[in-house]
Amino acid sequence: MLRRLLRLFLFTALLLTAGVVAFLLFGPRPSNNRGWTPDQERLAWAEIEGRQVRVHNVRHALYRSVSDYDVAWEDRSYDLDRLRSAWFVVEPFGDRKGPAHTLMSFGFDGDDYLAISVEIRKERGEEFSPWKGLVRQYEIMYVIGDERDLIQLRTNHRRDQVFLYPVRAPRERIEQMFVGMLRRANHLRENPEFYNTLTNTCTTNIVDHVNELIPGRIPFSYKVLLPGYSDALAYDLGLIDTGLPFPEARRHFRIDDDALGLAGRQDFSTRLRQGL
């Protein structure tokens, strides 16, 4: 009897494994042609010519609420010689420990900031599920936008905690990461990929960009898989530009209360950083 149950178990496991392999090999294929939500219907891409960069489809939506907004897109030009800073943004989801969204923002002379957020590309009526994110249900995209869009959406409308950390890195490394993220956006425009909750997320892509520049700079850690802890990892690795103890740094670089008071201001990004 025991032997028969063991054979049945092994046979079932073999069938399940074969099914998973078949799904991965012959299942859905990623596509850039679906019925996308209005805020994600355009893919950002960049032309890089020498020291000049022209970014297409920079998003700057006007939000009345999370679901009520007007989307606008524009092309913006940047001089790489004017790139001065990088900022790591962490948005924990509610009171849960672990789940969070992360993104990067880059600062140029003249208090000009451009944010880059790696996200699932939602179809109309679609909502995120980490379980569906394991089985090829969402494409991944690089949203490139104004901080009045990408940060205020999270602070002023989702009402999440948001932390804005200055990155400690040489200017040359910051430039290389910025260009690397633009090239990745260009690649996804031509070669769509599926999001994966474990291996192809907002945070794993940021880690990949850093490790492309300095192999092994960010080691494997559960704090990457649970990005609500990613700022603690960045702090421990010396990637956050502060001399404060981490608990104090986390309080110091929390920006959601300040962002609420700066809604609608053209100098939002500049004023947001005055207290930092």
C-alpha cells in the first residue's frame, strides 16, 4: 500500500513538473500590444547621442484621485554633464512589513528631476497580485516621469509612507546607472518581458543596474525580495548618503507629510528636498 501511494505521489509530481515546464516553454508570450490602462499605454524610450539624451513619453499625469486623472506625455532633453544626484525612493504598502515599491530619481542642475519606476504594465480592469506575478500575467515596463506624478501619486493620493534617500555614489556611477536604465527601457520597448514576483521586479531591476556597474555590490538578500527592507540593506551597504543611524535616517528622509503640503507646486521637487 505504501509503495503504491509513493508511486502515485511521484507520478503526480512528475505530471505537475511537466505541466509547469510546458507552460513556461509554450505558454503566454509577452507583448506590447494589449488594452493598457491610460497611464501606462505609452512606453518611455530614449535617444542617446554623445552627452545629450532625449527621453520620449515622459509622463506627468494630473491626479484628482488614484483612479481619476488626466495623463499627459512629453519629450524632454537632458545634458549628461548636468546630472548631479540620484535618489532611492521606497514606498511601503500600508502597515505590512516587507511588500513595497522602489524607484529611482535623478537630479540635474537647475533643480530638474526625472523619476524612473519599474512597474507591471496593467491592462484595463487588471489589478496586481503577487501570485499572478509568478505565472506570466503581467508585462514589465519602465515608467519615466515627473516627480509631481510618480512621487505625488504615492504620497498625496495613495497616502502611503514614502522615503526619499540620497544615493552615495560618484557622479560617473550615477550617470552610468541613469544611462543603463534608459537603455533597459529601450530594450523593453523592442523586447517585451514578463514581470516576475521573485526575479523581475522594481527592486531586482535596480539591483541588476547597480551590479552591472560593480559586480556583487548588492549581494542576494531577502531584503531585495521584500523591498520594504531594501532601504535597510542599502544603508548597511553604504549606498545611502547619510551619517545618521538608520532609525533616525528613516525618520529624516520620510517625505509623505511634506509632500501633502506641496501639492500643485511647480517647485515641488526642490521644496521637498529643502528639509533633507
